[in-house]
Amino acid sequence: MKIKLFKRELVADEYFSNGITRTRQENNEELETRVNEFMADKKVSSVQAYGDNIMVMYEEVN
């Protein structure tokens, strides 16, 4: 059994006029997509949310 913890990541959104990257936290849809893509080829036994974090318990599928 393995555990993967997903936290919200910073996403490069756009650039300021001086060339510095503007970042933001990923939204719910982006986080959900990232978790779903991870779980696509795993045998998931549990998914739990802890505030803004998501914990996935899984087994590798060969």
C-alpha cells in the first residue's frame, strides 16, 4: 500500500510588464484533474481530503 499526498501547487498565470512571472494557487478543477490523472492507472483504496490537501492510498497496477 502506498500513499500520495497532493497539495495545491503554484501555477504560472501570466507575466508582469517587467517580465516577472505572476503565479497563483491552482484552483479546485486543476487539482481535481491532477488527482484523477494520477489515479487513472492505480488501484485506489481510499481518497481523503484534509483541508486543501488530498491523500490517496493506492496499489500499483501491473
